[in-house]
Amino acid sequence: MSDVAVIAIDGPSGVGKGTLAQYLTCKSGFHLLDSGAIYRALAFGALHNQIDLQDHQALVALALNLPVSFMGGSVLFEGKDVTSKIRTEETAAVASKVAAIPEVRSALLDRQKAFAQAPGLIADGRDMGTIVFPSAPLKLFLTASAEVRALRRVKQLKNQGIDANIEKITQDIRERDERDANRKAAPLIAAEDAIVIDTSDMSIEEVCQKALFLMQERGLLI
């Protein structure tokens, strides 16, 4: 794994990590790790199996044997496509809670590291550059204001035909940010050597081009 180039992309929800990771994957031919999807799949499994979130032992057991796989742009749970189901607000809230459990994070650590295979890896998450791949040659930390991120989420939901309350979503984002930043296990912080990119006033095209330039500058693209 030490010989594999890893681009770590961290940051809170709604900053464009997923879109950027997909773009860089297409441009580089690297593998993709969407760690958020893994935690959301775990949350989905907990809800599906009616596991009490206070039952850490049961959550760890599920994490160690998580029946999740990726096919193209789809996330499969027990072989069934759950891509849209793991993107609900309920699943996201549960994912944030289970991700704060140290034993759960430990159980999923090796599984995430195993994604680092030649020719390289684009790793999207919240602790990619600090915990999972601390030696990554390029670490990006994306950020944006809670208001901008809430507006993006509302637009996304409306495009799906779902009504959304921007005040509630803004509050949910702030609460999740606080929970992620203050958890004892792998708090959401930028790695000391990460390049911070505020996407509040940037288009996704501008963010992608900046990241691509940084990869080229460091010799991570052939």
C-alpha cells in the first residue's frame, strides 16, 4: 500500500467531495473509495436489522461482516441496489452517530485501507488524510458555509421531487458538523499538510480543475 498513490479528500457533507472524487477517478483511472457510502451502508443495515444504536457489540459485528459492495456508481447491500436508500436524511443521521463509535471505526479501518491498489486511489471521506491514509502524497480538505451547503442539499432534494425545509437542513448540518468535529474517534479536522479549499463561492468545475492541477503538479498523473 505504501507504493500506491492516494489522493485523500476530506471535509463535511455538502462540500462537493463525492463529485470531485468521481471526476478525479475518471481523469486518473485510479480506484475510488467512498467511505461515506460504507458508513451509510452500515447505518442502513442497522436500521434494516433494527439494531439498537446503543448496542455497540452488534454494530461492530455488522461492520466486520458488512455485506456491501460497489458496482459502477451503485452501492449494493446483500446484492441489492441501495444507492438511493442510503442517501436519505434518516440514514445520514444514523451514519453520523455510528461513525462516532471508536470500535466501529476500528472495525472498518482495514477494509478501507484495502482499497489502496495500483495504479492509485481517490479516497473520499472525513478522516482519509488523518487516520486511514496519513501518508497520502496529496490531501485535500474541502469546506463551505453551512448556509451554502444547505441550499445545495435543498436543490438536490427538489430535483428528486422531495420537499425540504432549508432552516431544518441548515440546523441539521450544523449539528452534524459539531458532532463530527467533537467526536473522540477520528474527529473531522484537516490534516496538517492538507490543502484547504473553500468551495462556497466556487463552481464544481473550478474545484475539479484546481484539484486536477494539484495532482499534475505533484506528478500523480501520467
